[in-house]
Amino acid sequence: MPMRRRWKLAGGPPVLALALVLTGCGAAEDSAPVVVSSLGPVAATVAPVQPVPTAAATSAAAISSPVTPTVDPMADQALIDHTEWTDEIDGRRLKIFPTRAGRIDLFPTAGERAWGEVLALAPDADSPGMYDQFRCHWEWARAVAPDKTSWNIEPWRPAVGYDATVSALCNPGGPER
């Protein structure tokens, strides 16, 4: 079993996304491992006290700050290309193959839309724990391994909730074999 290392920032919480990169988040496929340079502690700095902004400065900042779009720019595109059930040594596995849009759509509700597409393609994927595994891949694995061929989720894995699924690197109950 590979060793999992949890990085901790000085005085901060563990850095989980890095762990997903290092482990490949269920790297049962033929993709090469990702190498990341070592991280050192992050020194805390104290920002100088800033004057309270005036109403004019606040208005200017609001105009220049990024705005979250109110409409998904990829709403007319499929996020999931296809799914495929396979039988592996551990049990059944659903391989989810995202489209290019599914790899880059960051709209807040895109993940729910993508899950709906998964269920339309594989209705029997709607079992305990499967959504948490999918969400973990949607929110973490596609960010750290955007070109991963498929996201693999398994109905035999325990339903432990989203946070525990993320802590298990999207694979609660043990790594893929």
C-alpha cells in the first residue's frame, strides 16, 4: 500500500489537493505519476494596516473586481461523453469519461448537471457513496489531473460522506488495484 503524506502549512490545515496529485486519485489507469517539488513551511506575514476605503474607492473596486457569471457559458454543451461499467478485482467500477467542457466548466451548478448526465447514461450509478466519489473527482481530481482519461467510482466503496471521501483521496475503503 503506498504511503500517504499529509502536508501541513505552518499553523494551517492539511493540504489535500496536493495529496490527490501525488497519489493519482485512483491511478489504476496507465497514466504516468505526477511529480511535485517539495513544499516547505509557509511563513506567516502580517499585512500593514490599510486605511478604511472611501465610498468612491469602494465603488471603483466593485467595478473592477471579477464577477461570477450568472449563466453557465457551457450550458449547451455535454459535460460527460460516456460511461462504462467494468468488473475489476475489487468489484464493479463505473468509468466516467468527461468531455472537454466537463474538464473546464467552473460554473457553480455544473457539477450537479454533470452528475445528472452520469445518471442518464448509467442510472444504476445512483447508489450510496457514488455521488460523493463523483463530486470528489469533479471538484479535486479534475483540477489536479485535468487530462485523466476517466474518473472511476465504485458502488462497493463505503458511503462515508463527502469530507471523508475527500480525505480518502476519492477512494474510501482503500485504493484502486
